[in-house]
Amino acid sequence: MTIPAANGANIIAENEARRISMLRMQLLESHPFWGYLLMQVRLIQSNTIGSIAATDCIRNIFYDPEKTSKLSIGQLGFILVHEIGHMVYESGSRKKGRDLYLWNVATDYAINRIVSEIPRLGIRGKENLYDPIPGILLDKKYDGMIAETIYETLAKNPPDFLNAKKITIKLEYEDESEGKKTLELPGVMDHGGGIDIHLPVNLSEEEKEELYSRIQAAVNHWQACDKRGNIPGDIERSFSAGKPKVDWKRLLRIYVSSALTKDDYSLARPNKRWLGHGFIVPGITGEEVPLIVVALDTSGSMSQKQISNAVNEVRGIAEGVADFRLLVCDHKVQEIVTLEGLEDWIKKGKAKGGGGTSHIPVFNYMKQQKLVPDLFIGLTDLFSEFPKTRPNFPVLWGTPHDHGKAPWGKILEIS
């Protein structure tokens, strides 16, 4: 059977959205600095950019799903972090009076070196799991050089491949108030980097301040995650000021947002609810609505204060969620609360339970009901029984400071 072209394009777009959603979750877990920053940008699909991706080096990353679909998951991750690198290192505002073409090449050499050294993401080292991207600007002779130094080297001895040509970038996207819009940028230099186009946008002082604040927040997040994963050494030295107290509420919002924004890369009209939060999230007719499932442990091992604190967080988790289930449980599922009934349940002020603890009935219930959440959050002290097999969806445990051992999933201490 032949699939109509429009349907085929939609399938590719949806698959790329899912792959990027998975990469976001992976980066949040393995490299919190880069994962945090990737959560703060707008990722917009466009099939008219003439390249794999484009960035304004501030907040927006455009990508062509037809082209990214031909990349491995590792190559796609490399490109996304590459674009974040242009924001972290202010590629646009650092150009000053330099030749735009040579500057774009120099920044790519510098940023690709940094990204290539990220364990289990780059293309070097024993931990390399991914293939290199054809045509990438990466040369060992530039190791240790900043973009300005690479630029001077290129200016003195331009490589043979430097054959600049001007192209017109055409971006088509959906605007919430004005509908379909087209943005044309003539005279952009194609720097031949094999990955992306750097849009010629100058940063205002307000945008610079926003960018600095975003990077500082990413460093704080990395420190709060016990300095797990990669962070560029110069960024750590510039922005670190001791380990901050873990803002677990902020971390919880990041994980929930990551689950909810899996479709913010489609060509459809963005969802009004999330525009105010800085996300472009579409409302696609017939799409699967993101689902969050929260299991609240009300067993005897949980104190009344711990249960009350957890209940307070349930309301915050449910805000902005289109589909939500609360499973109240001790040794069995005592109550099932939907989004519509949540406020009435909270007003009652009492959660059923008080017996022994087992999370096996929780996961059995989800299996029976065919619930496959985009994120499962277990609010528990982890002194419980768990299924032997890890579920095929992300799991986050919100626990008090003194807690048991999690069989799998991410632990976030919420007290």
C-alpha cells in the first residue's frame, strides 16, 4: 500500500518529535547541564530551512524532520547539543566586526570539539556509542583553541573547502494569533558545516541577561544533581559559586515539563496553555494526549506530615496536564482520582490507606488498564515491594530524606 505524501510527512514529523523527547529525558538524566538548557529552548519543525537545522543562537532551534530522520539517535543528539553550544558561547554576539562566514566556521570548529568530548554523546573515546556526522567541522589541530583563535588561524590560511555562498533562509511556521507565517532571511552565508545555519540575529542587552540567567540556572541544576555528567570547564569556572540547596520543586517541574512537551516540535498550531511557559506545544487533532500518573503512598510507614506534603505537590504536578491519574495506595490501590475530581479529593483532606506497602498492585493496575504514562511519579518513602521488571516508561520517585532503595528510576528528595 502506498502512503500519501502528506501522511508520510506527518508520520516522520511525529517520529522525530518522539526521538527528541527521548533525547531530552536522556540528557536530563545523564548530563543535567545540557539537558536543562535543551528544556529551555523552542524546538520548531520546518522543512524549508535548506539545512538539517538552524538556530538564532538565543532560544530557537529549527530542524527539518525529513533530514533529521536520516540520522542516528546519537547524531541527532549531537546536533541538538551543538545548537545549545552556540547559545552557551554566544556565537552571534561575539562576532563583532569579523567576517561572518569565517566566524561561523570558527565557532563550529570550537563547539564541535566541545560536544565531541561529551561521554556517550560525542564521537571520540572509548565510551563512544555513536557514528560521526558526515561533513562535520571537527579537526584535532584546533583542540584547546577558542573560536577567536581559530578565526585568526583560518583568516591567515583559509582551507580549500572555504567556498562561501549566500543563500536565502525561508522559515514557515504557525503563529498562535496570526496563523501561518513565512520568514525570509536573504544573504545568509552557508558556512558548509554539514549541520546547521546560524541566523544573523544580534542580542539585545535584555536577551544577553536572559541568556546569562539561563546558563547560571543550568549550572545550579548541574550542581544540585551532584555534578553528574558533562559541563564545559570554562563555564563551570565562570558560573559556579558553590553547591546550592537543591530546589526540588524546580527539578520536579523540569521532569514534568519534559514529559509534556514531547509534541512541541510539530507543524501544527501551538497550544495556548504552554506559550506562557516558553514552550511551543501544538494541539494536533487526533494526537495522543500526554499522560501523567502519580502514585501516592499512604501506607503505615509514611507519616501524616509526609503524606500531607506529598498531597500538596500533587496539585502542582497536575497543573497544565491534559490527562492525569492519581493512584492512592498502600498494599492495594485504594482510590483512583482523575484530573476532574482532584480538587474535590484534596478538599476532603483525608487519603485512604494506613496498611502495608506494595507498589506491585499499582503497576498491575496500569497494565490492566493499558495506561502507559509519559511520566510516572511515585510519592513514597520507598519502603515497599516493587515489580521485578522495569516498566517501559520514565519513572520518578519523590521521596523524603530518609528513604528506602529504588529498584529503578530517578530519585528526587522532596523534603
